[in-house]
Amino acid sequence: MARITAGVATSHVPAIGAALDLGKTQEPYWQPLFRGYEFSKRWIEQQRPDVVFLVYNDHATAFSLDFIPTFAIGCAASFAPADEGWGPRPVPVVEGHPALAWHIAQSVIQSDFDLTIVNRMEVDHGLTVPLSLMFGQPQAWPCRVIPFAVNVVQYPPPSGRRCYELGKALARAVESFDEDLNVQIWGTGGMSHQLQGPRAGLINREFDTRFLDRLVNEPEALAAMPHIDYLRDAGSEGIELVMWLIMRGALSAQVREVHRFYHVPASNTAVGHLVLENT
Amino acid sequence: MPLDRPYADIPGTTVFDAEQSRLGYHLNMFCMSLMKADNRVRFKADERAYLDEWPMTEAQKQAVLARDYNGMIALGGNIYFLAKVFATDGKSFQYAAALMTGMSQADYAAMMLNGGRPAGLAPATKEPGNG
């Protein structure tokens, strides 16, 4: 039987990918950030997940305004890194897990979450930067990845409550898959940041710290936080954090926080990172 | 009944909601077209002619030509789409963010290194957000 063993949350700032790809990780600006992931890289080497269910958002790359799916599950056998304007990132092609992805799609839709099924999709930094942070720069990614794209560009994104409940449905779907698989769920994006308008550059360490605490210890209550609180306190792009609630919803009620990291800034953004194990 | 827009009073912030997306569809899809290298070449060769291929308003076209990002946002642009324009110009997200705040890029970068813009403080250049 497949089972979800752990969750990872991390920001997915594009400049982090550029720093990695251009060999700048040892520069004074970037060094403290990459140091924050050293534990996680050792940890995941021991954990050896078979599949990562990776919750992220597309940034006007695979989805324009022609189609705006709220929740889209990638069921393809592989997903190529997208050209976001500077050529594709020099990272391996992402190998999917069509059998598990289709199983999850059918199961979750029957639990009243109306997913969009995607059979062809390129993946942008939202998906590849977390893989780079956790796995470094291998020739091939060491596990299969199911991309799960959430709309957080067109307002309104799904509510925190909806995301949290979806996470629970995902966990049930994974547990009903017959093959013996070690599955991790990752939630990406955030933390506080605003990329647009005169208020660009907003960072809210206090909000972020409280969000991390509550995500670990009182996710039910955190899931009730309305969009306006994210927009006001975490910035217009900080609303990406609703995706972390999908990850948390898929984990057990009590989790072990084995690692936490927080750093300001990466370009325009506060970087947050958690490693949580199911109990 | 009008939609509830409790975010309309957040200073210096335009939420890309249904209204903005409706206004900005063609502007944003023009931006999206710059994902293709051939289109970037054609745009750079004659920006006005390229813009005239799109059913955008004259105000939207003028905002693009002037690289007035706050203006483009007010007219329905979304920052992830507008990013294709400054990427075409070879500019970074931090360059564009600084421009929108009215700060120099050096001052903006220094603000970020010092922990970013405090959430409680209104931006220096006060411009209306939604509504």
C-alpha cells in the first residue's frame, strides 16, 4: 500500500534557481540561504521517497489566461522544464507517475474535488526550484514527481479551508493505491512577498513565524484564515501560502517538525522551509 | 449585488481579480506572446506595430511603450504576465519591483537586505489600489 510519510514546505523563488544554475551558491548573498537546506538534503537522502506529490503554482507559463484551472493534476509520464524567457533551466526532465496520478485524480474527484486533468504540461520554476533545493544538481531526479498546480495568480485562489480538506482527500487517495510506495507531499510558494505596485518589497516576519507555528500545531484553525488576511499581512503574492495547507492536510493531525528554516531576502521574498514527518 | 472586495483599500496594491482580468485579457495575452523568441524579435524591431496587432486599448499600448508598470497594472495587467515584458528588456524582477515603488534599484535592494518593507507601513509613493 502507498503511504504518505512526510511533508516538505518551501518557497520557490526563481532567483534561487538562477543562483544554482549560474554557480552562485557560495556567494555571500546566497550562502546563508543554501545552508538552510543542507539538513534537508541529507534527510531526503535517507528517506528515499518513491514519489513526490508536488503542490506548486504555474506563473503564466503553462497556463495563460486562456485556461485557469483552480486545481490541475499532472498525469503525464514526463514534464519538461519550461522556457520562462531565458531558456529552460538546465535541470533534468521531471518523470511523472501516471498510474498513481490517475488513481488520485479519479479518487479525489469522487470525493467532490473537481480536479483538471493535464496530460501535457511544461513545468516552471515553481516546481523545479523546490526539487533543486532538496536534491541539488543530479543528472536525473531521484524519484517520480506528480505536479499539482494550484491557481494563485487569478484572484480568488481556493480558500485555505478548501486546500486543507483537499489535502485530506489526497491522503486517502494515496492510501488506497495498491503498490507499496513511499510518497511525500510538498507544498511550495510564499512566504510573505509582494511583487507588484508601490507596496512591492513587503516582508512580514511576524506573520510568517506565526504561520509556520500554526501550520505545524493548529492547522485546522489556520485553514480558516480568510484571503484578506494573507493579502494585507503577507502581500499580494504571499497568498501562495494557501498551497502549504494542502500539504499539511495530507499529513497526520500530529506531526514531528524535524527542520525549520527562515531567511530574508531571496530577491523580493521571504524564504520559509519546513520538514514534517508523519507520526 | 456587487462582489465583496475587502482588499480595495490596501495601499499600493491592485488585486488581480475578475474585473482586472476582464480589462486586461488582451494586454496580458500580448505579454504571454513574448514567451516565444520570434515574437520578442518582432516586438523589439517595431514595438508599436507589434502592439497594434493586439486588440488592446490605446492607454494599454502607451503604458507598455512607456514601461509604466503601475499603469499597466491599473489597466488590467498582472505582474507574472508583465514579467515577460521586462524579461524581454533583459531586466530582473528586482529592477521592476524597484521601479514600481519609485525607489532606485540600489535603495530597493538595500531595503530588502534590511528585512524588506514593513507590512504596517504605507508605501512612499501612494497610489490607489483596486477601487
